[in-house]
Amino acid sequence: MNPYTHLTMNERETIFLMYEQGETIGHISETLDRSKSTISRELHRNSNKDGSYSPSTAHGEYKRRKQLCGRHRTLDKDAIFQLVKRLFLNEQWSPEQISGRLNLENAKNKISYHTIYRAIYRGDFDEPGLSTGNRGAIRKLRHRGKTRHSKNHVERRG
């Protein structure tokens, strides 16, 4: 057996053709060099309501499920995003204050201040149409994105 890989469109078409010809699941699995359970699961999960199997519909469902799986960004939810943006830009709260307040108020909207900083530096809170080089929301941070210098730093400008 091969290491696990997702079924391709060609494999789904082969499953469809062989199943329609009356081949057994065991014979289909041997032909494709797949497990019997993989073929059985594919036919069971992706059959239409009338029991028929369509490879194009099955592949479309596979792509839809694949897009929905995995972890999603916390700030992708519009209500949380708008709240954090308002508190940061209009109320001038720090990311730590926003995170602390949201974590206290409701357990559903927990968000870390690291997530807020990532959104700021990614430019999620910037207004559209900013000129190149404009630092946008970074300028709203308390230190305006400036880096700290070590104790033995010597200023060489001017």
C-alpha cells in the first residue's frame, strides 16, 4: 500500500466506472491500490440522496470540506474584528487592554494580545488606499512601532 494520499479526480472517475459496471469494492480497491475501507467510505460519504455516485460532485464536496477544515483566525469574525478595531483606533486602547477586557467580559471572544499585534503589523486595521511607506495603524501604538536601543547605543545621525 502507498502512504496515505487524497483521492484524485481520476481515481474518483475510476471508482464510478467500475462501481457502475458492478465490480466489487474489493476489486476496485485492488485496481487503485487503495484500502477497501477508503473505497467504501468514498461511496458512502459522497453518494447522492438517491444512492448514485457522481465523481464531479464528490470532488466538489471534497474541495468544500477541505476549505472548511483547519483552524480559522480569531479576527475573521466580523463582530470581534470591528470591536477590536474600534477599541484600538478610536478609544486608543493598547492590545493588552483590549485582550484583557475581552477575556474578562465573555468567554466566547477570548483573544490574545499577540493576535492583535499580528493584525496591526499585517495591516488589517489600516485604511484602504494608504500610500506606500505609510505605517497606518502601527502609528497608533504607544511606542509607534519604534525599536528599543541597547544601553551602549550611540546615535550617529546629525
